[in-house]
Amino acid sequence: MTTVELLPLLEFDETENHRRNPETGERLVNFWGYSPVSFFAPKASYAADLSPGAAQRELMALVDALHLAGIEIVVDVVYNHTAEGGGGATDPLHSFRGLAPDVYYLRDAAGRPLDVTGCGNTVNTNHPVVRRLILDSLRFWAEEIGVDGFRFDLAAAFFRGLEGEKLARSPLADEIASDPLLSRCLLIAEPWDVTGFSPGDAFPAPWRVWNGRFRDDIRRYVRGDEVGPRALARRLVSSPPAIDFVTCHDGFTARDLVSYAEKHNLENGEDNRDGSGFNLSSNHGFEGEVANAELAALRRRQVRNLLLLLLLSRATPMLLAGDERGRSQNGNNNAWCQDNPLSWIDWRLNDSAEALCRCVAGAIALRRELSRLAFREWSEIAGFTDIESREAGVRAVALVTRDAESGRALLLALNPTDRAARFPVPRSAGAETWVLAADSCLANGGFGRATERPRLAAETAELAVQPRSIRLLLT
């Protein structure tokens, strides 16, 4: 692991949420922090010392400690909206709305607050005054606090003009990219807003973007939806500026993705109306946690499939904290208000969590090994057997790629169906034989030392792949 990304550290009011958990009566809070009241002040209540200035000192000490461990720190920044809402009678007034609301916030044609963030307002990011404020804030965090980069929440809001119109280019994004200091930072965009608008590839270098297509197609394929081999190959190759992920803080955890078909957000106090209904998840026949050993094992295997494909991506992978140990939020896909065990990470390891941790560590080690080879494009291997029925077009796929310089090859055999599959094994270049580098059927992913990998006999003509599993061969 090279980089840690933290949710927002800008000062916010965690008590702004007045709802209660309808089941327990517990007062709910803003746990995530996507509601800034200042673009410069670190969150005071995150400090152990509550005296003035302590939060900044402790945060700088955290940054230094991470750097000493060889780890970068990226902070989630929210410049698309603030905690001031739309200006209603009950909305708070902290600063911008009292100074010059028409400067700091976008308005629609009728003069009402334009809301593309789902939070009541949209910051007028391309107004010269506001743009200067955001640039100064970024420089403060990079230069004074010492962070290495930023993840920009709902960054499509940067592509709105002074009248709220959609822009082909963003003056703010361009200026960040050309700034002598900020252009050396990691710049990661969440490239959409809540209306569905996305500027696509309009973020200039060195910006990187979250790859929603990778997330959606990998989820679809693993749960058994139709995803063509070419589309799957494109997702695994991706592009260098992309950040690939299958889960993030917003949505299901990996364990819940294979355990719940529907969101279960009643504890948020909004009658389950909050949170996305578009999850591309599967409960595999039963909603929620199960005692059935066979079903539980299938779900653990599906988590391994998701994380293995993520870590085989050629782009930069992002792993949600807790997924490496099978953390669950009991089907809650919008736990922004849950400052309790539902959102916390249990650092104790039972046997299942320990095995998954070993699996993820093995996948990361394999990724590091493969990064030294120039694998480029995947091509499909035809001729698999044992699957005569192609329901909804879903089928097992084998992909192969080669390093032109060394001649080494990588074969990825994927079977998302409920029946076993067998694939023809290509003859390896030269005298080398195929070795089994990963097998998601095994609790630890089948990872081990390179010298201990099982070798396929030279005369082996077919590779068997069990239902809902992945096997990886390497020469």
C-alpha cells in the first residue's frame, strides 16, 4: 500500500443532522464530513488536544509519520457545496451566504439556488473570487499541512459557468493543473455530479479520475451479468490516469455487495429513501448474513473475485478500508450518519478475516511482480467446454496477454457461472511451463512464493475452473 486517502478533514458541523435512529432512538450525526464550514481549518474534534491550533499540529504530525513510513496522504476535499444549504429559513449561515451569496453560489434562471450536489447549494467555482479562494485553500493544505494530494468530491461541479451552464473546459481545473505547486500533487476527480452530468475526459493532465465504468462492469461480471470479453479486457487494461475501484465509502462494502440485493438504510431515519438503489449487487439467494456454510463460502469467494480483479487492473487500484477483512455495514449503503460500530472497523481478526487479509496481501505482491513485465493487451482464448447453456449471454472467459520482451505470458480464466468450465491451455513460449499464480477457490487466494507455485505438466491441454471462480496462470 502506497497511499492513504482520508475522508474530509475540513471543519464541519457533525451535529447538523437532527434525525434519530428509529430503532434505537440514538441521535444521528454527520460522520463523513461532506459539509464544510471552512476551507482552511482542519476538523478540531479530530484532535486529542482540544486547545486552539492543536488540530493542525496533530494533523501535521500524522502527515510526517505517514511520510516516514513511505506512505502518501490524500485528503478528500469538498469545494462543490458548503454547509449553508439553499438559504432557507432553517439553513445555517456561516460565512459565504452572509457576505455575497450571488458570488459564492450558483443561481438558476429564476434566481433560486442551483443544486447539482444534492446538498442545497452549488459553489460558484469559476467566479474569479471563489476560484482564488479554492486555489489558496489547496495551497494551504499542500504547503502548510504537507498533504500529497486531493480527491475532489463531485468535481463535475467545476465544469459549470457563472450562470450554471455546462462547460467543455473548467477554468478552475485548468488552473489547478498548471499551478507550479498543485500540479505536482495527486489530483483525483470524482468526475460526476448528482444530476448525472460528467465532463468525461475533459480533466487535463495531471488530473486522474475515478473509473465508474470499471466498478460497474466488474460488479456486473462477477455477479453473473452479461459483459463481453472485449469490454472486460478494456476494463482490466483501463488507462493510466484512471483510479479503478469496486467499492468506496459511498455504497455497499465488498461483503455487502455479495450479501444484499437491496439497500437497508432504515437506521438513517429517512424511511430507506436515502442511498442509491443502483448497486449491481447480489445476495445469492438469501438477503443478509447466513449460517449456511456453503452460501457463506460462495460469498467469500465472490469477494476474493472482486478484489483480485481490482488488483489485476493496469490502472491505480483503490481499496476500501475494511474490505480486506470482510467488513459489513449490514446492508446500509449510505452510512454517512452512523458514528457507531456499523461504520467502524473491527481490527480483531477471526479466521475468515485473517484468510482474506492474506489473500489481499498475496494479490498485492503478485501485482508488484507483474508490474515489472510489460503486459499490454488482453486477447480472448476460444474453445472452452462444459457450458452448453448461455443464459442471458453470460459465459466463462479466458484472456491471455504476453510480455514481448521476455516472452512471459499471463492467462486469466474467469468463470462467473454456476457450472464448471474448462479452457484450452496455450503452449508457453520456449521451454517454460505454466504455473498457477492465483486461485480464488482457495481461502487465501492460492497465493504463495513464486518458487512454490504449482506447475502444470507440459502435456496439460485444459485448465479446469470451478463455478464462480478465477484462476491465473503465469509462465
